[in-house]
Amino acid sequence: MEEAFIRPVIKELKDYIPGTTPKESGIIKLASNENPFGPSPKALEALAKEGKNLQVYPDQKSTLLREALAKKLSIDENCIIAGNGSDEIMQIVVATFLKPGEEVVIPQNSFSVYEFVTKLFDGQPVFASLKDSSVDLDAIAKAVSPKTKMIFVANPNNPTGTTFTAKELEDFLSKIPENILIIIDEAYINFVESKAFPDSLKYVKEGRNLLVLRTFSKLYGLAGLRIGLGIAKKELVSFMYRAKLPFNVNRLAQVGAAAALEDKEFANKTYQNNLEGKKYLYEELDNLGLEYKKTEANFIFINLKRSADQIFMGLFKQRVIIRPLTSFGFPEAIRVSIGTMEQNQKFISALKAVL
């Protein structure tokens, strides 16, 4: 009876596989691209003050945060919707616009939530292969059909850390019909060095059917608060508000994120640490003769050309946790978050021992 009671698609959905979290102290976790310095100090200060107000329901539209973001991004606050992590924004946008049977084009070997939300609402995922471990916008454009309703792309891409350029995005948009909604996941934009990286918000301001996703989980160290953003033209956002739950973002998340936006010192410290960590890891990986992708994110994709799961277990015994990419479709690759210099050195020492 229970089987017959469940929607068929639910039986097909796979559980999300998060990075392993250590259950004891002294283990270095470089699996989930978290901020190695912890949360923004200004956010922590704001959270302490806000704690006395937890008996009061949160602002259902996250007005304080949206106003702060509108000012920072030079965009109308009505173009912004906040969510319980950017994952929830993905669920809201699909719930709002996708009809059963319509297609959603997704890069192969990318973030699993794109496929999850598509299937959850009876959409049909269509996968476009990567090119040299990078999002292939040409392949995505070729996968578009009359049934296509949406396209998901990540820039920088997870788990490879690669990006597409402003010119590549411009060329891509010229090939995509206006009635298709393009969702660009920019969770790692705060770590980008490339001068060729596109200004996707430009297209939102121009009125394109384009939704940009951002998060406070990475640069600002607020992954545990769950706070993400969707930015699109206000006509789209107004309908998305109808599909979201009334109090989806809690009081602490709203206040903490607004305070973190002002913490320029912490943001710069995190960014500079990432730059230094990348350079150190590139040099060490070169010395080991390992293949990796130069990254525009706060993690590095390493192709070990041997079982990623075995390397994961070996590193775990060395008290270092990384992310084997078997669940992403890369059974011989790992993703390593860039930590503090001490953590990076510990990872390299452990990797040498395992290899």
C-alpha cells in the first residue's frame, strides 16, 4: 500500500551525498568548500544581538537583506528573492515555471540538485557533456529542443572550478530562444580571479529571462545558516514569491547575512587566503606529477587516475577528509577545498603518504 501511495518520481530520486563531516576533533575537513576561518565576525556579532528576538516570526520577504543587496549590486530590490540556501531558490524556480514533461538542460557531471529539482516536479532532465572537464555552452545550446523550458549552468563549475567567459556567455545567449529561462549558479563567484568572467547581472537588468544564484555559504562562512539568493527581472521574481513558503528564511540568517555583507575585512582575508592556497597547492601537485584543473573557486579538482574512493579512505586514515567525485561521475577524481596554509600542508603530507 505504501508503494502505491508514493508519487512514482519519488521512488526514482537519489539521496543527496554531502561531504563527510568529522565526528571527532583533530580531523581536517576539506570536503565541502566551507570557509576555513569560520563565520564572518560581524555576522556573529549580529546573531548574538538578534537572539533575543527569536520569539518573533521573520520578515517573510527578507526586506532588510534585500535592500542591502540591492544597494551593493545596483539593482532593484524587487529583482531579489532570498531562500533557505540557493538550493531552495532552485526548487522555487522550478516549482514556479516548469510544467510536467518539459525539458531542463543540465551539464553532465555537475551539481546534483539541478537534476533533483527537475525530476521532483516531473520535468525531463537532458544532459550535455562537459568539454575538457568544463561546461560546454555549445553542447548545451545544441541540446535545446522545442520542449526545453530551462537551462542550468554553474559558473564557476562545481566540481571542476572552471569558468566560461563573458564572450562565451554572450555568444551562448544569442543562440538561446527568449522563452527559455537560463539559471546561472554563481555560488563561487567571490573567489574568481579571471578578468574575462561575465557580468551576468547585466542581462538581468536588460530584462532577459535569466536567473542568477548567489550564496552566503562560501566567502562569508554562513553555510550552517542556509541563506541564498535568486536575482532575476522583477516580473519573474513576483511569481516566485507565490511558490515559496511564507517564512522560508529565519531571522538569524537574514540578520547574519546583512551584517556579513559589510564585513569587507573578513571577505578580503578569505579571498587572499584562497589565492595563496591555490598557488601552494598547484606547486605541490605539480611536484607530485598529478593532473588538476586551475580553479576559479575555493576548491581544486584533481584527477588521480586511480580509485577516488580508495584515496578518500587512505586520507581519512591520515585524518584528512576530501570529496571523492564518484557521485559526480568522476570515479578517479577528488575535489579538495582550499583551507588555511596549515590545512593545505597537512593535506599534501597526507596525500604523499597515501600515494
